[in-house]
Amino acid sequence: MSDKNEPRNEKDRQLDQYRVNDRDKPMTTNQGVKVSEDEFSLKAGDRGPTLMEDFHFREKLTHFDHERIPERVVHARGYAAHGEFECYEPMKEFTRAGFLSEKGKKTPVFVRFSTVLGSRGSADTVRDVRGFATKFYTEEGNYDLVGNNMPVFFIQDAIKFPDIIHAGKPEPDTEIPQAATAHDTFWDFVANNQETAHQVMWLMSDRGIPRSFRMMEGFGINTFRFVNEEEEAFFVKFHWKPKLGVHSLVWEEAQEISGKDPDFHRRDLYESIETENYPEYELGVQIVPQDDEFRFPFDVLDATKLWPEELVPVKIIGKMTLNRNVDNVFAETEQVAFHPGNVVPGIDFTNDPLLQGRLFSYIDTQLIRLGGPNFHEIPINRPICPFFNNQRDGYHRQTINKGKVSYHKNSLWNNTPSPVPPSKGGYKHYEEKVEGRKIRARSDSFKDHFSQAKLFWNSLTPVEKQHTVNGFSFELGKVQSKSLRQQNVEMFAHVDYELARQIADNVGVERPRHVESSGVANSKAISQENTVKLPNTRRVAVLIADGFNSNVVLNVLESLAKQGIQAYIISEKLGPVTGNDGIQLEATKTFQTGPSVLFDAVYIVAGARASKQFAKDALNYVSEAYRHFKPIGATGEGISWLELMKIGNVPGVIVQKSDGREFTNRFIAAIARHRFWNRPI
Ligand code: HDD
């Protein structure tokens, strides 16, 4: 095990100056005065009133009263980790960004994952877009890649952002529902702002309910610019590709987890890092030369469009590893301030109207959220390179700027701090030629809202399509207004008639009119069926009772562990479970505390002395995992139980026949497959 106290990189060393461990220390006030009593306020007599002069009491209460800050207006619920980015190859041909300039160059990063709509205390596994925000602490300043787990956005112009968020958040007259788009105002917005079609398709699909932050992609969404030393520019889109592939929960499972472990995703991230199963993502870029700006059937500045990987391949240029949990969630995760406008030389903006508006909103929101203009001084937000300028004062200023001069130009300080020419690293905005009349309008090239929504639909497998129909049917099924349900069915008929027809039948409205739609191509990168499938870090519930065959079980557990699979012993009660030869395994979870929805697979062992209650609970447990299409393995007594349930011979149910090794190999392969959709349910 590596020493967790050893600073790993420049950012960690910097944060170390601010870390405090209160353990074993004397208690003091914030003024440093030692406190002699912390249980009783100072009173006039032991039954008398508390006295104003009790400075310890007043300080303690005042601080407590002010502990909360406003949660983020969107992406309030999030979880973060530290890590490192490593560049695979120099990208100098495209960008002068230093952190992408050398093979093997490492840059500290901080990543915050989030849901969009829910409050800070909402559940992790709701159907929603996930935020994927990365702060690179480069030697040339902080670079923030503030993305989501879907490659497109709901709207094309930032002026509509408050509208989409108001429509999606709980309705203002009732504050219902929490962390859900299954309500009238959201679908009213969708039907009346049809640029939403493409992202709504992603949201209703399995992408809206990821299995883990470690198993979802990240996308910068907006089109940025790379600029090289020669001032040549390229359009660029950023991608994060998880090494473990892209995997999702099933909807019923996600809903159950929301109750049984609302912290499922943050716990998964935290535990993976603590057990050194470090999440890894490769950084990919799609690069389009400036001259090709008008080569595509969509506008490269339109955030509701992806660039199909078949048209513009993703070039993998580096890898990010998350390897350290935060020490304090408030100080780091809550106070981190991302901003898509935080760029470094070599990365620039485009005229994407969504991006342009974002450049205003993020700093603005931090001013209210973090209480003033000095949030860049909060440890988690500080760059690792020094920073000097003439900005001064404001709430919570910590830097003690010495001397008289705080203006430019000056002669007293020889005109310093001085601007740096671009040749020496000063940021220079790309000299794009711009002309036009001031006009509130949108280019005609932004007006096709359905071709790519259809591309998405056509790229799904039949099972993924069914999940998407189910997603729509659940969400629209909760919409009270019949007119809204009908409007949405009509709208999505432009994506696919069959999709809209099925939704219509499920939500009690007229089938839509037939709409002829074009653009039936598909993209392999969209379907999760084509993703990486690995058994590593998957969680297996091992259902075990007294009298189990320890020889077999220990062998299976050892083989699973060798593959990085995490097995948890589950029984009726916590504590030791005794095998047929007296060997004991410790049950760390029960059927109640470790329900099947929290695991990727179930291994049913049972045991010769299993109680009736064990049998009842285990059968329920397995049938739930079966219904969620999960791999199920059985050895010993477990096999007869599967036969009892009449599921001994269906896809993804692996039964030990004679050879133990053959069983574990098949079971591990099944675990890697994630789910078995072709199962009779
Ligand atoms: Fe945003 C937060 C991602 C459009 C305004 N956004 C926020 C976060 C993520 C994104 C991941 C959370 C960052 C964190 O963890 O602290 N936002 C996106 C993406 C968008 C997008 C991928 C489209 C491409 N956002 C967008 C628009 C606006 C905003 C169009 C406003 C015009 N976003 C904000 C914000 C937030 C925010 C209000 C709330 C908290 C914060 O900034 O720090 O400024």
C-alpha cells in the first residue's frame, strides 16, 4: 500500500499547508484561547440564565448558525476526487497547451461528478444527466473542462438556460418532484422547445441511469478551439472514455437503490479509491480544421449535435487516474469553483452560443455561492503556479499584497506586475475574424432538431430501444396534462413513429400522425452494447449459510479476487457462518443491509444447514437479481435452489457442473457481460 500521507503532486503539496488534524489536540476558541468547559454554558447560578459574556458559547453558536452556504443552482449534489492526468503524446501540432505538450507529462486534477436537478441531499441514482467537471492544475494556470456524461445539450443558446432549469426543477407551487423530470413543466418545455429532442432521447435511455461514475463517459459538449504556436486553429470536442466501459442500471433497480442506498454512486467512487481500484478515463479529442467548418450536415457550433465518431474519429491523447479521496467534502468538493472560461494558452472558445453564455454564468454564480470575489484563494481553487495582479481586497481576502502599487501602468514598480507577450506564455485570444449586424436570431443551420435524435434511436439495440420507450412511458405517465402527453408523442414521432406509437399506447393518448423523417444512419459509439466489458471491480453478493462446502467456496472466492472482483459475504445475520469442515466466513452484510440491487452479480452457495428464513430471503434475493438481468452463479446446495426457481438453464445463470475451474471462468465471463437481456422475464 502506498503511503496515503505522502504528497503525490504539486497540488497535493499545496493543499497540505491548509490541512489540519484536530485529533489529540487541546480544544481552543477560534482566537486560540484554551477552553476549559464545553458542555455547560456560563450561567447565573446552575438553574439561571446564560450570560452574554460567555464568549465560547457565542462563538460556537454563531459559527454553527452560519455553516451553510447556498447549494449550486444546478449540479448541487456531487462528489469529487483528486487524481492525475498523463499525456500520451505531444499535441503540439494542434495546441500549444503545455500540459498536452510532452509524452508522459503529468498534471494534477480534481474531478467533481454530479446530478443536475436534485438538491444537495437527493439520491444518486435518479434519472438525470451527470456532470463530469475536471480542473487541471497546469503549470500555466487552471484549465477547467466542465462537461456532462452525454455529448449534447438541451438548448442551443444560453439565454434559455434559466428556462430549461426552471422547467426541470421541482414545480414552484408545490416543490414537487425532487430530482426528477417526470412532471408537467419539464415536458411542457420539451414539447414547446423542440431543440431538446436529441438530449431528451439520451436522458430517457440507459445513459440517464449510470451504474457508476467510473463507468460513464464525459463530454465537453461545446466546441472549443485548439491553437498551436503558429496560430493555426482547429475546432475541438473533448471526450472522457472510462477504461471500465459504459454501463447502466435498470430503471427499477435505480429506483430501489434511491431508497436503499441513496449514496450509491458516491460510496462506489469513495470505496474504489480507498481500495486502490483507481478509476481511469482516457481523454479523447475530435479535431476539425478551421477550413472544414461548413463540411458537415450540422453546424459545428450547435451544442445539440454530436460529431459522429465515424465522421470525425476520436483521437486518444491521455489518461486520467483518480487516486485520492478528499479529506473534507465541504472544503474541497463543495467549495471547488469550476468555470468553462478557465482556459490556458492553446485552448480557446468558439462562437457556440451556449458556450458564450456559460462564460458569464459560472463566475457570477460563484460570487453569490462562495460569498465574494476571492474564491480563487480557497485552497482547492488555487492554481499551482503563482499569480500576481492588481486585484485587491473584497470579502475574505487572504493574500497580503505588500507595497503601494496596485495599478497598471506605473513607474514606481517599473510597470510591474507586467503583461507577458504570447511568445513568453501570455494568453492571446485567437484572432478570429468576426463581422455581422447585431441581431437576436439563430442561424438556419441550427434548425434541424430531429436528424440526430433519430441517429441516436437508430444506433440503439432493440433492448436499449425498449428501455428508452419505458423511460418515456414512466416520465410522461406522470404528466397530469393529457394535452402535454399528446404534444410530446407528436413531437417524438419526428424521431421515430414506432417509438412515439408505443409511448402513446402506454400513456393513454392518441397514436401520433405518421411523420416521414430522414437520416437513418447509425453510429456504433452510441450503443452501450459495443462498450468495453471487464469483470474488474464488479461486486458480487455471496449468499451463504451454515454447512456450506468450504472447499468449493474458497476456491471460487480466490478466483474472483484474482480478477479484481469484490465478493461480499451475505447471510441471515452478521457474523461468522460455518462451513462443512468448520471453516468460518464472516458475513459483513445481511439480506436487509446488502440487498441485491447494490451488487452486479449473485453467487448462491447456501449450505446444508440453511434455515427456512434463509431459504425464503435468498430466493427473493435471487429472483430480484434475475429480474434485473444480473449474472447468477451457483454451486453446491445453491444449484438445487435455482432448479426450484426453474432458472437453472437460462442466459447468465451459471451452474457448477463438475469442474470448479470451468465454473469460475464462465461465471467471471458472465460478470464481465454486465447484464443478460435475452432472459425470459
Ligand atoms: Fe453548467 C454548473 C456542466 C450549460 C450555468 N455546469 C455546472 C456543473 C457542470 C456543468 C458539470 C457543475 C460543476 C461542479 O461540479 O461544480 N453546464 C454544463 C454543461 C453544459 C452546461 C456540460 C452545456 C454544454 N451551465 C450551462 C449553461 C449555463 C450554465 C448554458 C448558463 C448560462 N452551470 C451553470 C452555473 C453552475 C453550473 C449556474 C451552477 C454551479 C456552478 O455553475 O458552479 O453557473
